[in-house]
Amino acid sequence: MPEPREYDISQHMASFGRRPLSTVLLERECLRHGLGTLRSGGLTFTATDPAGRSMVFSRTGSVLNSSPASSVARNKQSTRLLLEEAGVPAPRGRRFAGGQFDAARAFAEQIGYPVVCKPVDGTEGKGVVTGIRDAEELRWAFDASLEAARGAREALVEEHVEGEAHRIIVIAGEVVSALISRRGAVIGDGERTVAELLDERQALRERNPHLIGRPIPRGEPLDRLLARQGTALDAVPGPGARVEFSYGSNTHQGGEHAQVLLDMHPSLLEAARRAVALIPGLDSAGVDFIIEDITRPLQEQRAAICEINSVPAIDSHEYPVYGPALPVAAQLVARAAARAGLQLTQPAPEADSATLSVEMTVTGRLPHKEHPRWFAETARQMNLVGSYRRVDDRVVRAVVSGLAENVGVFLSRAYDGSEHSAVHTVESRPCVAPETDRFKVFDADPADSWAPRRSPGSLDLPGDVAHELLRGQEPDLWLVHTALLEAGLSTRSLPGGSLAAAARGSRPRADEASVSFSYVRSTGNSFGGAAMTRDRAALWPLLEARGVPTPLWRRFPVGAHRAMTEFADSLGWPVRMGAPGPGEDVVVEDAESLAVSARQAGARSRRSVVISSHRPGRRLDLLIAGREVLAAIEHGPDEARTPIPVAKISAGLRGLAVRALAELPGMALAQVHLAVTDVTAPLGDQQTLLVEGITSARQLNSFSASGLPGALELARELVRRELTRSGLPPEPNASSPEGAEQVRQLELLGVPDAEATTRRMEALAQRIGCRPSQVQADVARATLRAEISGTPAELALLATALLTARTGARADAALLS
């Protein structure tokens, strides 16, 4: 084994902790290739070329991946089903709800121990236990998986495939990196205890940027693993004895990684490419592949793909423990820029390629004495030169120059700021290296200073919608599915509320014309754009920097009641409070109510709350597709939501909403939330005018007041736009896919068997309009299974739509009946 690599930059990255480092690397590469950047969140930034074209990165999520594709990939059961049916090697497995341990144990005995247990929806290897040898160990692993689950408390039990874990990065159909992740282990020397050997290994991790925030886990899982090997922390292993200290190979759980791309057999790389291509809208992913021997063909060994990650960390590939570092960040930026239409420039000539100079504008609360001192000291510690100039109490402009690696890290540290600062945005652009060998702090703003550039925004009027949207009660997923069926497309339903569609007779996949939806969210919404809508503390600074009116706001730790009260006093009561992410705000009238509301909002966000100004006025939600306002809802004083004609809304308000969405790259469909004085008045006559948020479109039925027809018509319009955008023309005269195949897909959604309910089948068939024939009976059976199991109503509605596809009736007419 070669000597492990160490990285000098690690000493400057310790403050990041467990934060993913991908955006640090991606922002550096954007600047090296001539793009300007605007960082408005710790894990999110926007990149803009000189022509004003923009793209968003959220971790490694970008325009390359659609929001629905990420939802499908995150669900391990969906991934396993897709791989299994396409003939891509995957482990045998089955998912189980929290109360189904007995069934999970029976399945483990059926496929044979050892087995693997992991959350259906989990991250960072949390709750993943491998090599489970008996029912007692499965009981503990099952509970651990449920505890680590992010969404529904479900666990996946799979066969244990022998081999090492590999993470293969695929970008736009090309494999750009492959790491082997080995279970963490120490080798005994006959003198030191296991605990002392672990301390030595931990010291190595602290000299690697990817591992510095991932210490070796201690506690019950480690004690159990050591006991399985017949040892303990205070035991002294003999010379050459190998002691593993992690169940899996994930670096979050103690694993270590090495670069092996050049040694991997082409058939394995091709399998990874095929796996990513199975998910429509997924063009950038990490494939977790269990392989016995990477030099042998896939056909000659038992290997299995156990997961596809739509937002893979790339810092491990740039900072491997063993082997060469590969420029994954640069390749991801190049592919995303090409997809978004951004123009890149080549880095400086070879002699200067390792250096980078940038101009920065920092906004936020920047204490006069503390911030410049911290800024200059940090720059000098990182061997950077340049200057710092304060413009006013909330704006600082600076130039920093030095090694590109150091500058990239410094930009993220500048966003974190000094101890008492609260940075809102850091805007950067490449510049000529300053003629100085020091870092200087000035009081005045230079005459040749630059102002933050704003991407061009237009107030061109969007077209009116030809119909008013009315309120209904049926799920968005059914509405979209109905519209896809009417367009004559093949559809595929997967767990988690996702649909994929392709031309009739084709299997929906990414390497041909296809689209995917997660409820109403479509392939046209990028992962990066959707992620930013879920964090107002990142969204509002971006809109503010682009000249879009937003509330006055500040983010606070949950327990900072005194600081919250002082800020609310400065805004003037009442104020609005909520979690940084999705969820309804509450209007708070006084300090006592503030403390109660903070605890409630903090329970949703776990760490922080957002307080913002509350301006009297009317709340308005506009549904926008592209540059057109399709529908609108007004919030009444009693929180009632009333659809209003789009034509009633002033041209200025519609234009402002369209412009706000245009400032968020990668969002083709969203709701823009406005606070206004009068929906009919022009912008200049509005005493209250704020963009309070942007969210991915959901709940089409809320735009409808007379039942299903209006919402269904809107779903048809959204599907039509998505098909046009993706180059997938509808076939309205084509017959829909065979009902038996669709029923099978419903069963893949997790609808359990209910053969004992056969006696009720005829009554149900009559209730939903079926004729008593076997053609309709199988659809009725699937519908009844959904009803008996308590599965959400959209499954029954989907089955009804499938029925009408086979009888030739219109799906919306059947549902209305």
C-alpha cells in the first residue's frame, strides 16, 4: 500500500466541519473559467457569464439534473427496481415498514444470511449495516435503519454481496472518476491498544480536506463491531492483526478512499453509465458499485449496484487518500455550463494556472473593527495578497490573489465571516492580479471600484391565460398522470410520488426523449434551482442582489431570544417568523409570542428561524411556467385562498413575478409569492411590494374552485409545455399502454396483496364504473388493494385512469363520474 497523501490546505478548512466541500471546489472552477459568482448560502451559489446567462449549484446539484430525477434516485427502492428490471446488476432486496420486522426477518432467512439493512431514504451511510449474520443482529440493524431514515420510516433488507464498495462519478454519459472506499481498519503491532491505533488513524484523517470533518465514529456501533471480531478498544492486537472499525466503507462512517479509474474494467464503467441513464433527467450522479475485482469483466463475477446518488460529494475525488487527484469539479462546471448555454474562458497560461485573482463585494452585518481585522488576518494566514475597503456599514469590497486552491477556500470562509458578523452575500469575479506583495486594509472606496453586476431582467408582459383556474380536491400526481395518458405516452410510476413518461412503446429513460415529474415538479426544474427555493436565507440575498424587492430579514439560532426581540423591535411589531425552509410563516405580535413561535419554528428547522418584516397588504401567489403567468391565487384575511383571473392582475406585478423567477436559473415552473397593496394597481402605486418567496409548484387543485376540470386543464397545459421543451410530441390518437403493465407498476408502488378482499371486488368495480369483465377486474383489484391498505387516494385514482385507458373513455370524464 503506498503512503497516504496529505494536503496543506486542510489546516485552513477545519472550520468547515462536516459541511460538504463541493461548492468550494465548484466556485473556484467557475472563477478560473471566467464566470462571476454570487454566494448566498453555505452550500449554494449562482454563476454568471459576461453575457448575463446564469446557472445555480447547490452542493453538486445543477442544471444537469432535474428535481424529479433526484427524487427517484434518493429512494433506494425505486433505484433497485429500475436496475433489476433493466438487467443491470443489483442486489435482491425488499422494503419493510417500521412495524414489519417479522416479515423482514423471514425475508432475510429466505435469501440467506449475511444480509444488509439500510434506510430506504437516507444519506451519508447513516443507518447502513452490512454483514448481518443472524436475527438478533438484524433486529438492532433494523431499528438503526429506521432511526436514520429521512422520510418514511422504512428499511431495505438486501442480500450481502461480497466485494469492495466503489463510487463511480458519471457526468453527461462519461465516467470521470472512480474511487474504492475500503472499510476503515488498523493493523496491530503487539504494543498499542485498538484505541491508540484509532487515534493515530484519526490524526491522518485530519490532514485530508474530505476526512477532516468525518472523524472515526465511536460508541455502541463500534463496540459491537469490535466484539464481533473478538476484540475491544482496550485490547492489544497482535502484530499484523487487522481490526476493522467501520461497518461500511462510507467515509462518514470511517471508510477511506483511493482513486482506481485507470484500473477499472470497461464493462464495469459501462454498467455505471447504463444505471444513470435509466433515470430520466439524471445526467450527473455517483454510482455505488460493490465489486469483487475491478480488473475482471462484469460477466465473470458477482457485482451489484446498490445506490445512485444524484448529489454526490466530489471533494473525495479531488482529495483521495491514495492515488491521483482528478479534476471532477472542472468537468462538472464545463458540462453544466454547456447545458445552460454559458460561455467559459480557458484558465491562464500554464505558468499562472495555479493562481487566481478575484474582486469581491461582501454584504451583511460587518462589525467595523472585528471584520476587517479577521478578513486581513485570514488572508495573510492563507498567503493571499490584495486589499480590503469598506464602502458603508453593510458593504465591503476586496481584492484577493494567490493560489487558486487557497482563494477558493477563502471565498467560502468570507461567507462564514467573523464571529459577530452576519454575511448575506459574497459576489466575486475574476480580475487582474494586484501589484502588491501584501494584504492591505483601507478606509476609503477607490475611484475605480466596481459595482456588483446584475443579470438582465425584463418586465415584458407575460401572456394571459385563456381560462380561470378553479378549486378541486384531487392529487396533483393523478392530474399529471391523466394528462400524460391522454397524450398517448408510456408512463412509469415509482415510490415517492414520481412519474416518468416516454413515447408510446418505449421505456422511460434518460438516453432517449423522455420526461419525468415529481408530483407537478417537472424535468425542466433543475436540482440546484429547486434547492434554493427551499432556503429563504439563500434565496432572499440572491433576489436582493438582483434588485428584486424582498422583506427585511435576519436568521437566528433557535435559542437567541434576546437578539430576536431586539431585531423585531427595530423592524416594528408585528413581524413574521418561520423556518428557513418550506412552511407557513406566523405573524407575531409581541415578544412573549415570539418565544413560543421560535420554539415551534425551530422544531421544524432544528437549528434556526427567520424573522422578517410584516407589511400590511394582500398576499398573492402566481403560478409561472417559463415567462408566462398561468394562474393566480389571492389569500384572504381568514387565510382562504381564492383563485382570481390573471387578467385582473396589473401588468407590472406580473412582470415583477416573472423577473423574480428569471433570476433563479434552472426553474421552468414555480409559484412566486408576492405581498402587495392592490393587485390591479401598477408598481409605482404599491405601498407594499415584496417578493416573499418562490416555491416549486404544487397543489394545482388550489388554483381551481369548481372541481376537477379547471385543474385538469392546467395539468394538460403543463404537460404540453414540458413535452414541447423536451422534444417529445404528444400522440393524442395513440392507444395508451396495456393495463396489465400499469397495474404491475401500481404494485411496485408498494400496494400490498389483498386476495381475501375478492368478495368486495364486484361492488367496487360497480362504484368506479367498471363493466364485469376480467379486463376491468385486474384494475379494480389494484384499486381495492389501495383502499384496504390505507394507501393515499391518488393510487385509486391512478387505477381509475388506467381503466379508462383500456375502455377508451376519457380519463377526466371517468373521474368526474
